[in-house]
Amino acid sequence: MPEFEDLVESLKTSAAILRESGVPFALAGGLAAWARGGPENDHDLDFMVKPEDAEHALESLGAAGLRTERPPEDWLFKAYDGDVMVDLIFRPASGPVDDAMLDRAELLEVSATRMRVLSLDDVLVTKLLALNETHLDYKGVLDLARAVREQIDWDAVRERTDESPYARAFFSLVEELGVLGRSSIG
């Protein structure tokens, strides 16, 4: 598993490649939360790209020397910068990446590199809607909720994830654990 510093270096490298290739993107997942004050991520690097830009994004990373992969899942491509896995997500469980999602991503400086960073609401929505009976690990979303709870529009996230029984269970859990006061969410 790569060190956090390796993820940050790959983040800067990959973001520069995508920017230079003209691919609109936003930093997503754990590193987007970290860029906004959340916990360090030690797993991988996620970028959101629109479906129509995904192939060009993958080819650009490959042309720059990253090893690329088209996994059987139909919602992402992968690239590898040494030991760091870079996910190009274009069809998350919350729905295809579109201009509206990328427009909500704020332009921030992340480790001395300016890039769009997915809103925390969008990060949490994508993580909650990815939960299912075969992937039911609340640790990451609980860590995120604890670290950046003041920055999240909890009512909006709850409304956007209400169809998911796993997301509804998450809201019950964060209330019971005292992460959010009972009056904070619907």
C-alpha cells in the first residue's frame, strides 16, 4: 500500500496530465474530503470525469507513462502511477458525472496545485449510494462525517440518498453515535 505522500505526489502528477489534456475533472473520494479538512486517505486517488471524457482521460494518463486498465465494471477506468491507483470515475452509483457536478466542485489549492475539488455533499452522496449488501463498510463515511460535519448540508444529503436503505441506516447510526444532533437532520 502506498504512503500518503505517494498519493499526494500522484495527485499532482495526474491532475497536471488531465489539465494539460483538456479533460474537465474534479478530485473526488477520500482525497477530496482531505483537501477540505477530512482525514488522510491511504487507499487510492479518485477523479470524477464525464462519461464522454473518460476514454480521453485514460489515454492521456497512459501517454504520460501511467499503466492503464479498463476493468469489467462499467463505471470507471483505472491507471497506476507506480503503486498508486488512480480511479477515473464517470458513472458512480449516484448517477453519471455531468457538468452540474463538476460546476459544484470548487477550485481549491491542494498541495500547491489548483484543481476542482468535489463538494463534500457530493463526496458523501457518492459514498453512501455506493454502499450495498456486498460492500457495507461504514468506517470511511463515519470518519468523513466526524471530521467535516459542519461543512455538509445534511438535509440535502439525506434527501439525495433517501432511496438507499444503507444510507438511511447511516443517518440512524450518526444520530445514535452523537455525530449529529437529532435535530440536525430531518
